[in-house]
Amino acid sequence: MTRFNSRIAAMAAVAVLAPSVAGCGINTIPTKEERAQAAWADVQSQYQRRADLVPNLVATVQGAALQERTTLTQVVEARARATGVTVTPETLSDPAAFQRYQAAQGELSQALSRLLMVVENYPTLQSNQNFLTLQSQLEGTENRITIARRDYNEAVRDYNTSLRTFPTVIWAKTIHGGSKPMQLFTATAAAQSAPTVNFDALNPSAPPANAAPGSPPPAAPAR
């Protein structure tokens, strides 16, 4: 009888304490961690969507922009690097892995920007419906990437804050002691400057950039 009463008392204590423990935020850290990981999955989905558009874009451009082999090659190589670097939810707290991922995606962004700047000089591409559709899809994807990165950063900031503030910091140092801060996307130096493109190959008759005003174009080399 005494043992039975002890069990009843223990169950009653658990029932009474459970709401108060939950109210102290014991579930806050895993909940916010799950939200941040879900936001990361959306970031990866949008980056993958962009990567899937690149082969069709390159195939469409290379038929009309035969002089832009170097630019096209840079896009293809940047895509290979971007898809070759992965960050799993388990490694979101690894600064080195995250920086490699961000750098690879940034290189692809820059390569695509250079390509789209170059093709502005090809009227046939500007009237190619397939190219225009791909360009529109790419622009839409870049917008979705921006939104996904913003949402991810917001979720991570919320999660990281919970690891440092009371009362959830108590659980971060005890029950959820394995939880670590996640990495944030940051603006890279390359992203803050517009890509440069050399149009000399497209307009060989144009005078050099340092030529005096009114100077005639350089003579064609002797053959």
C-alpha cells in the first residue's frame, strides 16, 4: 500500500511540475533549432533551383555568343564548385564549412552576373524567347534566394540568442548542452562590388579606354 501511494505521489508531482518546467523554456532551444534547420533546407532548395537552371542557360547562350567561351567556362566551373560544397544541418555550426559553402555560391553569383552583362551585347539573345524565359527564372530564383537567406538568418539569430539568454541559457548549459550556435550568412566583399566585364572583344573598333578624346580607333593588325 505504501509503495502504491509513493507511485501516486510521484506521478502527481510530475503532473504538477511538467507545466512549470515547460514554461521555463526547456523546449525552446530544440524548437528554434528545428525552425532554423527548416529555413536552411529552404536556402539549399533555392540554391539547387539556381544550379538546375545553369546548364540550360549556358546551352542557350553558347550558340549565339561564340566569343564568350571564357565567361561560359567560368559559369560552368563555378556551378561545379557550388554544387560540390555541402553543409548539413549537423555542420551549420562549423564556421569553416559554412564559409566554403557561402564562398562557392558567391562565385557562382558573380559568374552569372558577368554572363548576363555580356549577353546584353547580343541582340539575337535578347530576342530569344528561351533565353528570356531562363533569364526571368534566374532573376526570380535570385530573389527567392535573398528571401530564404534572410529568413534563415532571422531564425538563426533567434536560436543563437536563446543559447545565451535567461532562462533558456540554463537548459543550453545542461539538458541541451550539445546545442551550438549556427552560422549566419554575411555579405562577402565580392558581393558588394559589381562584376567587371571586358567588352573589347565585342567591339574591337572602339578606341582604347585611355585614348584622348577624338582619337581614331587603332589600325587593324597587318595580315
